Amino acid sequence: MSVLARSVGNAFRNKVRTAAVVAVLAVAIGLALAMLVANQAVAGKVAELNASVGTVLTVNPAGGQGFEGGGEPLTAEQATTAASVPNVSTVVGTKALRLRNADAAAAQTGGPGGLGGQGGPGGQAATTLTTSLTAAVDAGTLGARNQASTGTSGTSGTAPAFSVPITATGIGAEVDTTGKALELTEGTGLGDYTAASTGALLGTTLAEKNGLAVGSTFTINDQSFTVAGLFDAGTAFGNNALYLTLPAAQTLAELPGELSTMIATVNSMENVEAAKTALQEALGSDAADVSQGQRNLESAVSSLGSVKNISFIAFVAALATAGLIILLIMVMLVRERRREIGVLKAIGARNRTIGLQFVLEALVLVALGSAVGAAVASFASGGIASALISSNTATATTVAGQRGIPGGTPGGFPGAPAGGFPGAPGEGPLGGASQLLTSVTASASPGVIAAGIAAVFGVAIIGALVPALLTARIRPIEVLRGE
Amino acid sequence: MIEVKNLVRTFKSGDRTIKPVNDVSFELEQGTLASIVGKSGSGKSTLLSLLGALDKPTSGDVLVNGVSLAGMPDSKLTEYRRRDIGFVFQQFNLIPNLSAVDNVMLPMEFAGIRKAVRLGRARELLEQVQLDPDKHVRRINRLSGGEQQRVAIARALANSPQLILADEPTGNLDEQTGEHIIELLSSLSRDHNTTILVVTHDRSLANKTDRRFRLQQGRLTEEGARNRAAAGSPA
């Protein structure tokens, strides 16, 4: 019988006690693993936030935003300047266009208000183009009200049915207007976004409304475009949009080299503030407005950071508890088996052989506890992570609400039913942050569970080493005690 | 050959100093079956533990084939116990959750003997001590006292030691089983040329050994010797 076989046998000597020890260990190990899973999930989310929207700066023409305001448009040279600012990793230019359904536009041209009513301020009427597409969003009360307030003043009579414009954006990379990677649900991207192309990416609802799929064609100003892919922006407003390559949009607008906005991504969250200042200085405050579109995410990430810290501390505490349980159990077993250890020494067992036997016995108990604990963690980790996140984000939301953190930038697109362009849609006190927080999914991945169990075994070995070393102090004369 | 020279072991008990072993000296030739008798608390077990390197003497020395145990490091003493000594304890001291054959294999495992070899030898030894083959794989706690003592003797023989130290080997056994154990020890001593030192308070058992010692208040005196060839079987 080998040391291992003897250790396994010893672990089951007292089945009731073994079951009790395994149950206690399973709770501690399960809790440790659940906390590790939560920690990893939150860490992943924090990294994702830091890597995307949390580090994005939006550059608008000074005095202008979207189709509102005034000032001089941004240029490709300014994009080059922005890219050279320290800590700015990428700069993506955008060119915003408004598309009107050609038939609806023709009908409205003869009616009160005319198309000019939808051009709005900003002198950017040239970027309003006609398309074969029909908007996926009905005008409704908000659209009609916006239309009335911005385009039909001074007229009387019955206005023809108003259709909401479609947002078209020329982009220099596969990102949306907030700098977040586009989530393509079908098809592919547009390839080189810095070259003119007849490909387009359509929002899912816009494609559905027009009966288009990947490979279908549509027109903008009588020029044919092919649907290369579909994306899901997650909102009705966001999905009533399409993306073209930047040069294609500039060509359509007949404004080559002109940009509506620039999306500058900073290399880390810590550098955002400094990069914002540097970018503003480099471009000049009279030429560009630099804003941190998702500033509210700082509090969200901070809140997630707290959850991450709490879960890590709880993981370490649960791990230490498991180690302590092993230590105490093994000390108890060593004390209980002093005589047996003396016998083993009397018949020639080395200290290391006996120590190894006890360490292996501890590991058998830990292996059983880990198996049960992993099962517990796989069921409980999601709930524990949600509980941690909801309790922390509730605090963060309250604090943010008291501070009156605005949700996104003001809407600037007349006729749009909700939200603003190019800023992020407004969604309450924390904007999209609260959604991002609650979207953390704590799934017990095999890798994380394996890493957690490895940590548990490491702690168990340390916990078992102390009693194993105690066995070395037991003298073989113990065997004669009581005889 | 075992030589014991002026062996002393003292213990402190409060202000008092106890000397269970007080200047003990004797020699045993290889293959001798010897006994030490004495009352309870006379120091018999302490002397046995000193001879078996379970304990260290306060002074004096034990020489095994001329090699001194005094000053030997613990690792060497462990090796000595594993290679040269076989213990038979009064309460058997077998590992309760192991089978008879696993208990006998233990000292061989510690000596690094391959599993197949130690399994064969363990079964051979258990047959030698007349344990039924169907009980070889039975757990210790399912064997009778006599059977357990036979397993303990087989375990003591596992690594073919030069010296077997038996502490009250019949103390927990009935008379008939005790007689059988003594016969067994005697035949082992004779057939394997193994030196066997039995500690007992049983006079009749002592009378069946080649040399008889008495331990009284820590001091050892030889009571007599017997010519085994003349006496024939100790039974």
C-alpha cells in the first residue's frame, strides 16, 4: 500500500467526520470560488469599460455639436494633430449625414415649411441627402413637435406626413459614434474604413423596416450602396442608423477632408483628464470643444472597483478560512494519532514519509471539498456577484443622482424621437453606466475555477504542512505511552 | 551481538529524580532468546525502549555488532530501527484501518522494497506465524487478540532484523495463545538466528528462554541460563 493509498484510506477512517469536514470545507471553498468568479467578472468588465467608452474623448467643432450650433468644421489636419497628443492612442473621424426618404422629401418640398425646415441651424443643410430607405422610427408626438418647433414656423395650413430622418455616419474605424466597437450581428465590416467604398452597415431595425439583408442594395443620392453587415446598437434610435466609410460620407456630402466629430481614445482611464487638457490645448479652444462623453462612467467604474476589491478580500478571507480549517483538522488528527505516528516511527518510517502522508490526507479532504465547493460556486457565483454589484451600484446611483450627473449630451437632431447625436443617449442619472454595471455576468469559467482550486490547494498545503511538521516532533517513544 | 554498557536513564518528577534504568550492562549473542522479568514499574519497558532506539539514554551505550547507538543522529537511528530492530508490543500497535498483510508490508515499504516483493514476503510471514490465509486481507480490528499478536510478530520480522524486542508479548493473551506465541518466538530465534529479548512479568514464560534477567529498581541481574540443545524445545 503506497503513501497515497494509505492517505486516502485514512481520510475515510471516520466517515461521519470526513463528511462534516468536507461540508465545512465545501462552504469555504465554494465561497472562495464564487468570490473569485465575481472578482474576475468585475475585473473583466472594468477592463472592458476602461478599454472602450471610459477612455473616449469626443471632439466637436467649437460652438457646434451634431447639427446644432455653429463654428468651423473639423479637418483631417486637426485629426493628425489630435493623434500626436500624448496618451491618445487612436483618433477616429466621423462625418454625420441626415438621410430623408426621397419620396417623403419630394412630397414635403411642395408643402409648408419645406425641407429647409429640417435643416436646422448650423448651416449644414448640404449634408441632408435623399435615400431609398424609409426610417425605422415613426415621427410620433415628439417628432411632430420637433418638426413644428424647428421647421414650420411662420407657415399655416396642413403639413404633409413628416418622416424622421435616418442617421448616416461616415466613420474612420469600426466603431459607433461613442467610440464603442460596433456589434455586428450579421455580415462583415467595411474593411478599410479610410477608403471610399459602396458598402454600408445598417442598424437591424432599419434593415428590417426596408426588407434588407446582407448583400441587398439601397441608394443615397441615387448612388447605390450594398449592405455589408447589420449591427445592433441596443436602442431604437441607434438602430435607425447606418454607417459608411469616412471618405464615402465625405464624398456624398461633397465636403472632402471635413469632419463632424473626432473620437479620441486615451490609452488608460488615469490619463483621460490629462489627455483631454492636452487635446484642448493642441486643437485650440476656439477651434474645438473636447468633451468626455462618458464622464459618468468614472463613478460606475469606481463602484465596480469597490465590488472588485470586496470580492477579492472575501476570496482571500474564504481561502484563509479553508486553510485554517485544514490546519485545525490536521492538528487535531495529528494529536489523535500520536501513538500511531510513534508506531510508524518505531518501525522505521522517516519523518518526511509521515509528513507526506498527512499532507496527502489533507489534500484528499480538500479535493473532496473543492469538488463540492466548485458545484456550489457554479450555482451561487451569479447570485453573489449580482448581490454585491446591486448593493454597491445602488449606493453609487444615489450619490450620482444627488450630484445631478447628466445622462449623455443634449439631443441635437431635430425630429429625433429621443436621445442626441452625436452624444450618447440620455438614460437617467448614471446614463448608460447603470446598465453597464448590471450587465456584469459572473459565469464560473473552467479557467477561473481551476485557478481558484489551485489557490485552495496551495493554501491547503501550507495549512497541512504545519501539522505535518508537528509529526516530526513526535518521538517514537510515544508508542510505549500508556502501555 | 548486542552489548549494553553502563546504561542509565533518569527522569525528573518534580524535585525527585527517578532512575528506571540504573547502570545496566549485559551482552547477548546472536540467536539468543532472552527474557527480562520484573514487577510493573521496574523499568523493563524503559530498558527495551533504549535498546530499540526509541529513547536515548542519560548515559551509557548500546552497541549493535560493535556499532554504538550513542550520538547517532535521528536519521541513523530511524534506519537502525527499520533495518536491525523488530518490535512486538504488548498492545500490538498495529494500524487499525489496514489489513493484516498491509500492516506487515509497512516496514518493507519504509525500507523501499518493491510492492510485489513485499506482498510476497508479507504473505509468507503471515503463513509462518500461522495466520489463516483468508484472514490476510482482513482488517486488524476484525482479528482476535492472538491473531493480532501474530500479525505483530510477522511485522517485526518483515525486514529480517537482528534483534526482536518483545514487550509483554503474551500480556493480553490467554494462556494457550501465550504458549503458542512463545513457541513461535523460540522457533524464530532458532531458525532465523534472531536475537529475541522478551520483557515479561510471567515467570513461566521466562523459564522457557535461554537467558533470564531480573530488573529490580533499575538494576539488572542475571538469574540463570539454559542449554537450549540440552533442553530441546522450550515447550
